[in-house]
Amino acid sequence: MSKFEALPHVVSEEPIIAWRMWQAVAVLNLFSDDIVYRLRAVSKHTEWKPRITLKADCFALVSSLAKSSNRQVSVHLIGFKHQPPDIYCKCGIYALRTKEGLFNYFVGKKMDPFKPWTVVSADKRGILPDRIMGCTVFGQVSLWGEIIEGEDGYRAQYAYPYDLTVLADDRRIADSLREQYQVDTRIELPQAHH
Ligand SMILES: [Zn+2]
């Protein structure tokens, strides 16, 4: 049982502010030839679209439905269909209660949030110049709708970034995220944590 499943209860009709990490990835706008930066989830790479509420999906339900095409688990699905987040599932948009909890979580995953990285997937056709990098972004996130509270954080039905901190010395990324998501965006350099 994960910590997120402990002490489950629906806590809110008011938005809750919690903490998250994302990856900022370069996206080429084919119409304008501009490069913009978008947020995506660190683990499942869910895309967070600018100016659009992110609604939770249930990956368990998706994978079960995929299997049901060969009629293995279709019986299981009766009664399992639910609106994320569900107490008996692991779905929902995850966020941590505190900034310290957020960083501890990623340190535990052996991830260095201050290490910029090249966007290889967007560069295969040689369209993006080599200098384009992705980086880690953290910030506060608004959660609303159904919210299940765990020991260290939440699983929510709806979410949108509240503010963003870019962990790289790259004003283009910060400016682009601010313009795309219309939230306060700042830069924090690695030495700020030393
Ligand atoms: Zn679920």
C-alpha cells in the first residue's frame, strides 16, 4: 500500500495548492516555426496543455480495456469503472504537500533536477538546433474536483500549474512557459540550493 493510499478521504471542494515537478520540453510550432516549451509529467510523460485544465485519466482502466480485447479481463471491469481519482485505484493527478517533500521524493528516485538535458526526440529530423535543451521545472499546482489525500500529498481530479520555477539558466524556457501557461515563472539556479 503506497503512502498515497493511506488515510483516504475526499477533502475538498475548494482548490488546494500543492507541489509538483515537470519536464519542460521543446516543441516546434510548424505554423510559426517558433520553438515553444511545454510541460509534461516526469514519470508518465502526460502532456500538460497550456491554458487547459488537466483532467485525470485512469491508466489502470485504459490498460484493462486494452487487455479486454482478447476477452481476458472483461468481467473484472464491471464495477471497476470509476471516475479518477478512486480510493481503490492509484489514478489521479499527483502532487506533494510540501516543497521539501517534493524534492525528497525525487532525490529518492536518484534524479538530479538541476541537470539540463538535450531534447533528443524533437531533434531527430535535425530541425531543432543543438542548443535547445529541456530542463526540470517545479512549482505549485492548483488541484480541484475530487481530491484524495494521502500522508505526503494528494491525487486530484483536475489540476493546473499555479506558478513555475525553471531549474536552468535559460531565459527562453522561462519566457516561453510564462507565455504559454500564463502563470508566474522564475528561474532558480543550482547554487541557490547549496
Ligand atoms: Zn483508476
